[in-house]
Amino acid sequence: MVKSKYNVERDTHLHFENKPVSWHFFIFLFVLYAIVYMTKNCFNAALADIVNEGILTKSQTGSITAAFYIVYAPLQIVGGMAADRFSPHLLIKIGLIGGAVANSIIFFNQNYYVMLITWVLNAVVQFAVWPSVFKIMTSELCRSDRKQMIFYMSLSSTAGLLGNYLLAAFLPSWEYNFAVSAALLLGLAVGIHFYDRHINKCMIPDRVEAVEVKATASVSYSGSSIKLFWFSGMFLLLIPVFVRSVIGQGIKSLSPTMIMETYGMSPQISNLLNIFIIIAGIAGTMMVRFLLKDKMSDMTGIAVFLILTLGLSVALLFSDNLITTMIILCLMSTTSTAPTLFMSYFNSGFSKYGKNATATGIYNTAGSLGVCASGYVIAVIADNFGWGVTQGVWCASLLVSVIVALILIPMNNRFKKKEAESALDETKA
């Protein structure tokens, strides 16, 4: 057997041109990230059971999730830069093995401090998983299919979260969430090890290296990533990204506990009802992909759906029965999930500069901080002031994000105009 010339766990600047092979590997990546996302949310899915059994309070459980994201968030920037420079396949494998070990430890030991330390170490080893998945998807897989793949991959987190709550609803005890997660992550680590060896022979080197950012008269990047991200609106976009994450995560992770405490439902029923809220999030992604993708810019789409989410959050404040609350929460899940696809399209635009993994790492930092705030700060507010105040904080946060999103629309339009003018000038030259 002839040894392959390339090794995806060592070499970079490789890509597929065989579409069937590319799509098969994308399906594997989709399943991989859905499971990784599922395992990162084990504590959220178990929250209602943990609180009901009196093992931990909402804020204690939230502090474990918060500690994970406090460490995980800044490391996303490092992970993005690492995925742009080193093999994303190897970085993914490291994250999978580390995640399997962390979940195994928690299954066998439920001491609060052991769980806290273990979950922080889990964040460290998974620092580059998502940037690496995004790097492979937007640089290695067939580029003509990139937009479709970004759409499908945007559903992976919802699929993972849905799987998590289904497990929480039917497993005999919440600890088994971690046992199942450990087994799945270990299986994926073995799977990607052998899959990488299979695809080595299908890889070919990139014909053109990453394009260096060139200066224009009005948008002087001078090859600087910081200037590129500033003039494009990337840095300012982090505010809506953060708020969207706070609201989206809060709706999907805190709703079971809110329903249980407000309407006297059991943890099992609350988790089952939450499945409808999670599924509703898929509708937002579908709406963007099939109805709105060519009708509005990325920034306009983000602003529109944040405005809709703000209106629904105000309506939630005045809801006083379970049916109305469930309808509003499902609609909020739809409108708060929709902006993520626009945001992913925006991040993929940095592929031309070889900065796509760095961009998604920065983006994921803001999103992770939002998850952290939702898991701990919002949980503490709910513990001490009740769900009415919590919903009021959601409203205020969304109002700020809407204002920023409206400012971003003309800012990003100017960037695109200067970019197009620069490209035209280079063509004429």
C-alpha cells in the first residue's frame, strides 16, 4: 500500500476537490460538533434535577458552567489563531480526548469542587475545537459548498442541545449524562484518528496561500487583523453576539427551571417541554436559509431578529399562564437563534484573508462569555430576585444590542463599498 503524501494531522493548507468525500467528512464533522456541544451543556440539562434533589443551588451549578466559559472564552481567540496556523484535525482530537476524561471524572465523583476544577480543565483542552471545525469547513472542504455547509453546521448546536435534554429526560439519574458523554467523545476521538488517515490520500495542496489584506485610501488595513476586524464592524458586533448568547442560552437552559418553579411542574415534564423550545430554534435558522438569505444583508438580518426578540421579551414580562409563556419562549428561541446564521456567514467572509478561524475564535469568545453570564449572573439574579427581574434584565440587554446592531448596518456597508472599490482598482491595474 502506497503511503499518502500528506498528513492532515501535520500538514496545513490542504483541501478537498472531491465533492462526495468532502460531504461525507462534513457529515462526520456535523455529528462530531453536535456531540461536543451536547457534552458542554451537561450541567444545563441536569440543572432542574440537581436543584430539585437539593444537591446544588442554581447559582452553584451555574458557577460550574460559568467557570468553564470564563476560561473557555479567552482561549477561543488563542484557539482561532492556532487553527489558522496548525492542523485543526490534531487540535480537535486533543479536545475530544480531554473532554472524555473530564466527563468520566464527574460521573465517578460529584463533589462540588472536584466538578468545578474538572470542568475548568475541560475548557482548557477544548479551546480549539470549534475554531478548528470552522476552519476545516470553510477552508478544507469543497469551497463551492461552503454556504450550504455553514447553514447545516448552524443546526449542529441545536441538535446537540436537543440530544442533551432528551438524555436528561430519560436517563435514570443526571450523573449518567456525563457517562454517555464520555463514551461518545472517546468514540469520536478514535473515529477521527482513523478517518484522518482515510482522507489523507484525498487532500491536495492549496494553489493560493492566504491573501494578505491590502490597504485602500479610506480603509487602511496595512495587513493588520485588528484594523480589518475594526473597519468591518467585527469588534462592535461582539456586543450583539454577547447579548444574543445570553438570551439564547438563557431561554434554552433556564426555561425548565423557570417553568418548574413558576408553574409547579416536575423536572422531567419541564425538560420535556424545553425540547419544544429547542426545536423552535431550528425554525429561525431555516427561515434565514430558505426565505431571507438573499433578501437582506448579514447586519440587517441580525438587527431585524434582535428587534423581534426584544418585542417578545417584553411580552414575556406580562405572561401569566403556562401556555402563553411556552408560546412566547418558543418564538424567542426562533428569533434569537436566527442571527447566528447571519453571523456565521459574516465570519466566513474573512476566509479570503486567511483569518476565518481567528474571526470565529473572537466571535466565539463573545458568545462564550454570554453563556457564562447566562449560566451564572442570570442564575444568581433568578435565585435572589426572581424570574420577573430576570426577564427585565433580558429586555434591557436586548435594547442595548438592538441599538448597536442598527449602528453596525451603515458601518459595514461602508466597509463593503471600500472593499469593492479596492478590488475594482486592482482589476483595472
